Amino acid sequence: MNNEGDESWEIVLETIDAAEVAVVKSLLDAAGLPYVTRGEDQFDAFRGAFRGTVFSPAARPVTFLVPADMAEDARLLLQPEL
């Protein structure tokens, strides 16, 4: 059995929208897809990347990564419906 550290992880989504972060987590959890996030600790949920009307260069998007062999399933799950 592979350790999580041995797996290759792929980015499936980046967002600066706090509501989208919550929805994406919920969708991935419900589908049973493992994921990790990057940049969430730098993310201000109440202000996002903006402070008033001024863009904050310190703000970064939250990045969602899933195991490479599950990336296509995750992308399909997270694809907006047209």
C-alpha cells in the first residue's frame, strides 16, 4: 500500500472565493476523494484577496490537490454545469 507521501498529486482547482473553498471541500468529501489544500492558512476567509477596494499582494489562492490517479474524477465532479 502506498503512503500519501509516495503518491503523485495534481492540482484540480485554485480559487480565492471563500464560499467556493467550502463547497469544493464538501463535494470532494461527499465523493470520498482524498485531497490536500495549499495556501489555506494564508487565506483570509472574510476578505479573500481583497482588503476593501485594494488588492492584497500577500493573498494567494487556495489550491486543491488530489492523487494523480483520481484527478480526472475530481475535475469532472468540480466542473461547472452549463
